[in-house]
Amino acid sequence: MLLYLSDMVRGDLFNPVNGESLLEKHLSEQGGTYWNNAFTPAPDTPRSVACLLSGMYPKGHGVSTRGCGLLESFDSGNPSLFKLISDSGVPVGVWRSQQEIEENFWLPRDCLDAVEQFSKKEDVVKWANNKEDFLLYRHQNSYHNLVEFAKNFKNPHKTGLDTVYYDFIETQKISNFDSIWFFSDHGCIFPRESIDAKDLLNDNRTKIALFKLEKEGAKRVTKNNKLCAIFDLYPTILSQMGISFRNIGIDGLDLNSKSEHSQIWIDDWLSLHPGDFEIPSLYVKKNLDSTVMYIDGDFFLKSPNNELIELDSRDKNQLEIDFNKHFTHFRLARNTQRRRITINQCAEINKRQIFDTIFYFIPNFVRFIQAKKIVLNLFYKNYTFKFRR
């Protein structure tokens, strides 16, 4: 089995039915199942990968913020996905960059002795050739890396998937895989896109790509509309491999079953300027048209046309109970003393490109001065500001 994770691929733009990129066209020719309503409950890599490996929401697996590493923070109380597969007798290989192997930021501690890690394709090929049955997990970052410099591309999504295509093809050639899953961990906001304060969290960040290739199918794509999440891969893969998980308490549901989530709880802190302004935004996606959002201390119902409707006190009290059950830092978000951007303060936030690439390498005191200017612009110029490169 091959699990191919392409970091940051936007699920709201991913379309293996009639997409323009080389990868989307390839998947369309191969045929398979496309889940077009798949989300991550935590749109950043550490927390989302932890959801994949635990089958749980962040509150369950312990990786509660985007700055947490899985090595120290992952604590679901259950074996991770790779640990369970390895203990069942199926070898597990992880293919990622040498830097990621050295930093070991995205693998929990129980995986260290359960998997073999590789940074070079030739080593993966040698390992796979000696195995009759194995699972290979490929973590690929070319889409993510390209988006960092997306100002040079008219269509960063297409260009990003074109770069992924060549690596995906080479990975497919490693073995005659019985099952191939292509998916992403979260989406993103392209540098040239704007953020409207009334629509702080949208599908561009939280919707993921999720596709299962058919080995010898009818060469057509079947679309599945069920509401699902990245943690559903945990029970799906174990079930597909015939590994029991009945005594393990998880939030995920088998994608191949008739079961479906009635709602997906999504926890995010939308950064407008790294280290300075973050908007605590938690919400529950009940179905395709109804979303309840918690923004800066209050609850709103987001309508399909992106209007925010304030809820009455009874609904808010029940939502507070529900949110405390599902979100790790809900109380923190509600009680924080940090000055935050609210809907009343800012009617529109136009986000161009936050930083030039070189801005990451200049001294911290210059960054502080720049952040101070942004704060002054925000609160003293009609509450509207722009980030420019």
C-alpha cells in the first residue's frame, strides 16, 4: 500500500474529474474514488498528521497547537497508525527529506522503532524489493514549497500539482501497489488572495484532497459526497489491511462503510502576521451549507452566502458546552487578553503577500518595528490595512 501525502494541496481546487494539472489528469486516467467533502479538523501539518496517525481530533491526540512536534506531544493513549501496522507484521517505510528525518517533527515516539525511514528513492526501492507486503508513506512538499513563491505563477495550484506529478509517477513505479491513497494534510491561502473578515475560515484552508486509485478499475472517477476528515483514514486503512481496532476509541469512521459524520469540528488560529496577530477561530461544519463559527469571543452562523448571523443566548450556551468538549484551547481563546481583530473593528482585510522571502532572514528588531507599524495601521487608519511585499 502507498500513502502519498502532498503537503498543503488545496482540496477546494483539487479536481481529478476535469482538472487542468498533469497530476489531476493522471488520476482521472487511472480512475478511482474522489471524496470531495474531506476536511482536516486542524489546518496545519503537525496537528493534521497527528489526526491521521491517531484517528482522533487534536484534543484526543495531544498535539494541540501548530508549534507542537509529534515526537514530544503526541499522546492519544492508543498505538499510532504505523505502530499498529508494524505490530501486525507489515513493514512500514517512511520516505521524506533528510532534514525532516533529522528534525523528526512529524512522527510520534512509538513510530521510531516501528518504521524505517528513507530520504533517497534508491534506498526505498531496495527496501521495497525485498518485501512481499509493506506500507510506504511518502511525505512530499513540492506544492507547499512552490506556494511560498507563488507570486511568479498565475495559477499556483496547477503549477504546484504539476511539480507533484513527476514525483508521484516515480513513486508509483517503486512497486505494483495493490492500493494507493493520494491526499493532503491541509490547504492554504495563496499570497495574492485576500481575506475578508466576514469569511476568515473558508474551504481553501480546511478542505483537503482525498483520492484512492483503483489498481485495475473501470478507468473512471467516482465522486463520493460524504462529509469526512483526514482522521477517517486511520480506520479505513486498518480495515483495508485486515487489522483489528475494535478496542481502540477513535473519532474516525471507515470511509468504505455507510457511516458518515453529521459534523466536523475544525480548530484554527488564522495568522495574519506570524507571532503578532492571530484570530482565534473555531467552527463546526454541520453539512455542506451550514457552519457555526466562534470568532473573537462570540458565536455566529455562517450562511451559504457568507453572511454572519449572531445566535441567540440559548444556542450560544449549548455551543459553549459543545465547543469545550471538542476543542483543547477553547477557554484560552475566550479568555485571552491579547488584542484581536474583530468583525466590528475590521470590515475587510486585504492580504497581499505578507513577507518577501528575504524578510525571514533579517534581524528580529526590524521584524518588531514592521509589526509595530502594522498594529498602528490597523487601529488608527479606519481599521483597514494591507500587507505588501
